[in-house]
Amino acid sequence: MKNKKQENTPATAIVPTTESTAELIPHPTAELIEKSFAENTLRNRRQALQQFQDWLQGRPITDGLLAQYITHLFDDGKAPGTISIAVAAVKWLLKHRNNGNPVETPITSATLSGIRREGKDRGRGQRRGLTWREVEKICAVQEADDTRRGLRNSAILRVMSDGLLRISEVTELRISDLENNTLRLQFSKTDQDGQGEYLYLCEDTREIVQCWLKRAELTEGYLFRRMTARGDNLYRDKDTGEPHKLTDDGVRKIIKQSAARVGLTDKVSGHSLRIGTTVSLAQSGASLVDIQVAGRWKDPGMPAHYARAQFAERGAIARFKDGKTQ
């Protein structure tokens, strides 16, 4: 009979802990490794692995079969970005089955390159950014409700807009992270070691955050909490009476529903506040370096992509041929 600590884990486990690994990874170690992923990344990879295992129907993973699988996904209409997630998930799994050594997949890599070229126009397109002006409009409607829910929603939107926060970052904020005019971000996608960074919060944002905390009667713990489906009360644990923290899905719904109240529904996502502040900064004259630092991007490619239209309006042709100063 197997020891419970060495029971096989599902095929969708990001870190394999079965006897099929070159060196058995203990469950506590595997759990800690999985903690290194953002919640969304972990969920997406698990889903990708489950779908791949269903397609395999018990066959062993090979480079050729993985290439066939992503060809199947492409023929089924999937976008290159979605397919890349599947490949990354499988390669991560194979790497950890091989004692941490990367596994070469030349057929899959070549197939994925072809998919990216052939499917460059396929996908959902860029998500919509919510600019500073639009955030102000949305928050004004939320605050006009004069409810705990409205104040909470406005505070979330304002904090995410000021700090260019990802959803996985805002759900982990604590009240103790508020320090004078700044917010201490203790852990983020680009700060896996938890060194922490300080983000500036505008005066209006600080006021709304304090109004939310006062109305919710919160003094410690998580900054943003779940509300009851009906009514205007905090959702509390039945056993402990403690209010629950917000989930990533909860924040995503708040962003979409809040934007919808002012007629903004097209391609609004959990990333819209981060994109919108990037665009607003570029419109205000911020440099690419300024934006990269503000958004904590390791590579300038993404903010440059988000604000490409704004940077084009300030480019060489605009300045030297059309005589524009910005």
C-alpha cells in the first residue's frame, strides 16, 4: 500500500510528484513551487494540461504528439497566444519530470513558429484600456451610490489605475501596506522574491480608500473584501466571523460591471486599468522609461505596444515634419 505522501497527483499538477519523475518531488515542495505562479497563470496552465491529457487519451507525451496537438488547436480556431500557453504548460511539466533539465521539442517549436506567423491576425485583439478620464467617470457613478459596495469598487479602480496594478496584486493588498501617500506592494509578478516596491497614490484615491475603510469598519488584514450578494454588508465566514478577501474573479467582475454602468463594455478586462494608465501617461508626455518604471515592466516592449499610437504622435515625423512639440 502506498504511503499517502507518495500518492500520484493528477496529470494537471503543474509540478509532477509521481514516480514518473526522475527524482520524486515531495508534495510540500511541489506546493511551494506552485506558489511561485500568479493565480491566473496557475489556473490557465492547469486547464491547458487537462485539455492536453484528454486529447492524448493515455498516450505518452512526445515532441511529435505535442506538435500534432497544437496543430489541432490551430485548426480549431485557437489564437497563437492561447496555443503558446498550452506549450509552456507542457514544457514546464516535462522539465520537472526530467530533474529540472529542459526537454528539447524542436518539432513543436517549429510548428509554433508557423502558427504565430500564420495566425498573427487571429485572436481577440488588444484589450480596451480605461484611461484616467474614464476611470474618474466610472468612479463618480460608484461613489454616487453612497454604499459600502460603491466605495469599495471606486477604491479598487482608483488604486489599480494609480498603481498600474494587476488583479493578482490588488487582491493581496493589506491595510498595513498604506503608508502616507504611498502604497507598499509587497509581492508582484515581477518581484517574485518579495523585495517590495512603493507606489504613489493620488489624493482622491487616498480619500476614497479611507472612506471605504471607515464605512466597512476595517482596521487590519486585507484591504479589499467580498460583499454579500444581497445587501451592503461584508461577506463573513460562518465559523470565524472574519470578512473574506476578494478573489481575482471578483475583482475582474467589479471592473467589467463598473465600466458597463457608464456604457463601456467592448473588450474591457482585468488588465484594462493597467493599459489605460499606460495610454494616459503617454498622452501626458511621459517617456517610455517613465512608463516602464511605473508599471514595473522588465521589458519596454509591452508598454510600447499599449501606447504605440500615442508614441507615434510624438515621434520624429510628428516633431520634425509636422512641427509638433509633443
